[in-house]
Amino acid sequence: MRHAPHLDGIDPFAATVRRLTDPDPVRAALRAAGPLVQVDAPAGGRAWIVTEDALAREVLIHPRIAKDPAFAPPGWDRHTAGLEQTAAEQPSLTTLDGPGHTALRRAHAPLLNARRIRAQSGRIHTIARRLLTALGAGRTTADLMAGFTTRYPLTVLLDLLGIPLDRVDRAAEGCRQMFGTEPGTQGRAIAALAELAAAGLDRDGRGLAAELRDRVPAHTTRSQLQYHLFGLIFAGQLTTDAALGVLIARVLATGLHRAPADRADLDALIRDTLRQHPPAPFTLWRFTTTETELAGMRLPARAPVLVDIQGISTDPARSPGPDLVFGAGPHFCVGAQLAHLELRAVASVLRTDFPDARLTVPFTELRLAGIGGLQGSRLTALPVALHG
């Protein structure tokens, strides 16, 4: 039985800064090493990264590879690894597998399916228009990464959940603190966002938070429900923020917002942007529950496994077909439809309301920064003159 090769000389979890137009050297190095590659994990020991599409899809549905952090290697520090609590401590869509996950997903999915999200299109376009108009008022240039890409998805989410919009700033601060390095910062941020989410639970069914309350399994505690809402808020903001900055930059650089309306063009650009710059470069951690064979290589029990979403999506040799931007299998992102609509709404509003908008720096000078770990990269700044 072969062993997976070890990637030497490149740290796939390191913080980075590079120009938007520069290729990511980590993706190419991982692909060149093989379909299954060993790397040094941030929390210690070895981890295995999947770099090939078919093997990734096998991993994402494998019955002996679980999301539950209870299967993490012994001694892993939860904060260093970026792990949630175990499924027993805090059941969630991202820690449960099997029937427990199925029941919880059944509660969430109808709230965010294509039909329900399409019905919100007008409201989401209005939010994009209102926020961009406010940013452009009285300003020559606005940095959309500072004043828009975080607030916009949070405003959409709070509006849909039925949480008062005067709490958007608090939600943005909570999301920012999720990346804090001081001990206890993440725990405090989770508690603050979960408490904020509770404001949507008692509004006589006027929002998706109250609707989720009435759909979750009967044994769900209020604390668990608030954590589910925290997950929707934090993951929903994270999913849209980074891709949104790159999408706006590409729309303005190509002049697509000045072209005749063609939804197909916008959708193609959105798909390509998500493929080139997915919300997360890797999946969340998964762990083998027993000794497991993958691609003719044996992994020990409790081996940490990642799928290189960005590397697979940008592989020039990859066959056309469905991508892995939002995952695959039972853990496919429940908010994928919402993310697509949020991106499309902004591109559409730029076309209808801001046809003279332009970047105030060359496209080639825009930079992507990643904080490392499993987190994706976002533009360091996006200076735009919204009125030309």
C-alpha cells in the first residue's frame, strides 16, 4: 500500500498577499504532487489534501469520513485548527453527519431553496441599490471592501431572518472578531452573534429565523437554535464577501456594466469568479473514523482530510461539468442559491444604476490577502468611483 507524497517547501495554510492577476502557486504545487497529498497541519501532525475531482467527490460522500470534530487527532488545539465544538457539544449543519444532519438540513433547506430565494430577488436588489447609493453620495471614491462587501450580505441575511437592521454593525463586528487571534475572542464573537440572532425568533413568524424555529427537530434547545442562526449569519457573510469584491472588480474592469442587459453574460462571469475565487479554498476539516483507503493509499483512523476546492476548480486539465465551489453530497452548501442571487443583484444594480462606475486604480494593482488556515482571500481594497 502506497503512502501519499508529502508536499515540501510550500505551506498551503500560510497567510498570503498577491496581486489579483497573479496565479496562486499553492494550487499548482498541490496538483503536481498528486491526487492525495500529505502536508503539515497547523495544529500539528499530518493532514491529507485531495486535489483531484473524482476523488474529492468520493471523499465528500464517504461513509467513514466524518465532519464531527470528535474524530480530530488527539491533542489538536481547537482554536489552532479552527474547529467547532463536537457534534455532541454543539450539533450543527457543519458538525453532524447521518440522520442527525439529514433532519437538521430538512429544516433549513426549504427556507433557502431556489423558489424561496427567487421570491426575495426584488428585496435583495433594493438592498444592493440602497447601500451603493449611500456609499456614492458625496464621495469621489469609495472603498467597497471597507463599506459594502461585508455590510451587504449581512443586511440581506438579517432582513431575511427578521432581525432588525439596526444590528448590522454589531453583526459586522462579530464577524470580524471571528478571525481574532486572542484567546476567547472567537467564543465571545459566537456568543454575540447568537444573541443577536435571537432577535429574529420572537417576531410572530415574520422572518426565516422564526420559521426555522418552527421547523427544527423538537428536541432542539433555544441555545442550539441560536447557534444554527449564528451559522447562517457568519457563513452567509463569509460566502459572499470575498467573491463579491472580485466580481465587482471584474465587472468594472471589463465594462460589463455598460453592456446591453444580458443575464447570461452576468451568470457566466459569476460562475467563473466563484470558480477562480471560491468562498473557501478548502472544505472544512473531515476526519477518517477508521483506517481508510483512498486512491490506493491507506490513511489511519482520525486522519484529517481536506478537499482543495480552489485547486480542483481551477485545474486546466479538469473536464467540464459541475464544480465543487459549494461542495457536493449531503453537505452541499444550503445557502448556495442565496449567494448566487446576492452576486447577481449587485452586478445588475451596477448595470442599471451605476453605468459610469469605474475602478480608480488599475485592475492589475488590486491585491488579494488571505489570513491563512482554511480561510479564503479577499481584496485588500476596492476603490471605486460610483459616478464615473
